[in-house]
Amino acid sequence: MGFGLGPASTSAFNVKADKRSIAVMGDGGFWHNGLTSGIGNAVFNKHDGVFVIVDNYYTSATGGQDILSSRAVSKRRNTNNSIVQAVKGIGGQWVRQIDRTYDVGRMRDTLKEALTTREQGPKVIVASSECMLNKQRRVKPQISQAIKDGVRTVKERFGVDEDVCTGDHACIRLSGCPSLSVKQLDDPLRDDPVAAID
């Protein structure tokens, strides 16, 4: 759907049913029009669905610009505004903040709670983790300057240990990293392909 319009479109599913609808939007779409047309509309119409706001600290869809909830400190702009407070400010009652979205167990439990609670009205989950691409852009100059200044730095390197990899591909599913792929091993005792970095 349009930028931040996913939650507004779920208003069509605001009927008494055995299941709740789930709508997802990013933080950029939330500030663009999702707060009013999506969440505000859900509060006003007592929508009993689940709304997930993916808060990666930037408007990633258009290139990583700062937005109201960006964690950057800016002399020119007012950043660090809370999505949770904005949702509560327009009447949202059931709001949960998750600060590390790679905690899959916590994400699952929060979604399960949102889908099964007896509490009526919109259930809003703010899932926050910094966009890795923008983090790299932010950190790379800092590391370069530290190296130039002679400060010891540690660069994280990631790999796949083929002896430990079970071939369940959880790393690919959970991270969504496009550099992860699969490859067959020459080991006749192992049938499943293992994760590999392309």
C-alpha cells in the first residue's frame, strides 16, 4: 500500500471475528501519514487489530533521511521524538516497545499477546532496531578516524562455521541478509546444504 497506508487499509477488516488483522508500516510512513490515517483512525473507530511499526530510526524507503523519531542529535531539526508517546497521545492504550527486534522470542511473545489479549482497541507494537545500512554509514567514518588517530579498533567480521551449521537456514530467515546463501558440502554424511556467505 502507500507510504504509511497499510494500517488505514486494515480498517476494512474491523469486524467481529475470531482473528485479528495485522498491519505493518515503517517509522517514515508512520510520521508521513500513518499516525493520523492509520493509528488515529484505529483509535477513533475502536479497531481491534494489531499494528506493527518498524522503527529503524530513518526513512529508509527514500534513502535514510532523519525523521522525527531518529536517534540522531541535530542542531537544525527536532529528533528523538517517541513513537510510543505519539501513539499514546492520540489515545492508544495498548502499546508495546521492543528495543531489539532480533530478540525473536520477545517479538513472538509480544505478537502472541497482541493477538490473544481480551483488551479491546488497537494493539500497537513499536519494533525498534537501527537500519544496518545506515549504521554502517554512521560508524564507518568514526572507525576511519579512530584508525587515523592510532586508536585500536575492532572490526566485526562474520562468517559461517560449516562444522557447526545445522542447515536449518535460521540465520537466513532471521537476518534476511542478502549475502547469505546456501551451498552443498562435500561431506557424504550431511545431506542439507549449509549457509554460506556469497
